[in-house]
Amino acid sequence: MTGGFRDMYIARNNTLFYAFLIAITVESIGVLSLIKLGIIGNPYEDFPRVKEHIVGSYLFGIGIVLAGDVPQTCCTKVFPHSSADPNITLFVG
């Protein structure tokens, strides 16, 4: 998904971003419907510091987009054999 956000700036292509927003909307409507119908409970009723979590998640996402990829993928590209060597895997992530 990071590539989809990167394409918004590099290739001026918003297709994956729109698909992502549609997926989040459908999921949100589905979960909220199940909560309102009483089929599932709301685990976030007593969730403390919601604003801080939202801001932190947003900043984390911006950082990943600016970095160009998720950290594990970057390390895999830098150290292509890291999955075979447990010492390198533990060192880089």
C-alpha cells in the first residue's frame, strides 16, 4: 500500500489511494453496523488518549511514505540474504 501512496506524488496516480479509501469505508460501515446491531461489542469504549493515537498513526504513515517503503522491506533490499541468516535478521529487524 505504501507504493500506492507514493504513486500519488510521483506518478500522479490516485487509483490505489481511492481503492484504499473505499476499503476503509466499507470496513468501517460493516463494523459499526455490527456494533449497533449488538452482534459484536465495542472494544474501544474505554480507549484512552484517542487523539494521541490518531496523530501518532498519521505521523507514522507519513514517515513510511517519505522513507519510500516499510522498514523490513528496505532491510530486505539492502540485505537480500537476511532471511537465511538469523544473525543479520536479528540485527536489522
